[in-house]
Amino acid sequence: MSRYVLSLNERKNYIPSLCISGTYYHGTEFMDGDSFTDLTTKKSGYDAIWFSDDENIAREFSQDFSSGICIVFRLNIKRVCRIANFMDYNLALDIKDKYGLDDFRDIIPILLNMGYNGWRTTGSIGYNIYDDYCVFHDDIIEVTDFSYSVKEDDWSDYIPINELDETLETIENTDS
């Protein structure tokens, strides 16, 4: 990621922001031998955690890339503000052009420098468009429980997060 230096004029928070709280979902996959320690910003190449307010989007996301066990984490987010709101498509294009971004995720260090805690923008997977959220700090989210699927569209009920490693081990032993 590039390092950006902001002028005094750019430090003004001209990007609208919002507050979020509540239940959100993060879809991913686990391969044989994976274990869960925590969902952190260090697990992505962009120091952020992505999630949706739509459980079905998280499920689709985990299945889209999966060759392992599909997992949807249910997240609890206590009220957090200073979430950059990029729901205005023209604003997002202007920001992308202003900073010469090839990948919009490269704006993360700029937003961090401006004091933002995350973003909300539009994402798409397949033919579904959804609100795409990400946060830049680990202490914003709490993983409460998870659901899994080893066969497409056959999802478990939600299970407490402290039972994840044991559940994964049981699934792997069943498949062996």
C-alpha cells in the first residue's frame, strides 16, 4: 500500500460518515488444518475486516471462493461512528480519481489518517448488490457465533464461537 501525506485542506472531513451498530455477517472458508484464533484485520492484505448486514450475502461470499468448509461468522458491533459513507457513487469515483487509486481498498491508509474507523460502500457478488462494510480496528467487532456448510445451501444452526475448533475437527474427521 502506498503512503499518502494529506495537506491541511484535505484533513477536513469532507467524506460523509455514519454510525453503525447491531448484527452483521462475515463469510469465509476454512481449509483442512485451519484453526480459529480470532477474526482480525491482519487476516486481510488491507488491514480491514469486511462484512455485510445480509446473512445471505455472507453465505454466498463464503461459497463463491470455497473449496473447504464454508463459515459465516455472526458479529456484534456496538455503536461505532466515523464510518466513511461512500454510498454516493460519484463521490467514490471522485475520491478514486483524486488519489489515483487502481484499487479502492488503497484508500484505507488515507481514511485511517483522517480518523475514520471503517467504510460503507456498495459491493456485488453474482447478480446481488449489497451494502459492503469494513472496519479498520479489531476491537470494533465481537464474533459471537458461527454457522457452517460442507454442502452447498446446507447450513447449520448458529453455534457459539468457542466451539468452532472442536466443530471443525469433528467435520474433518467425518470427511476422512
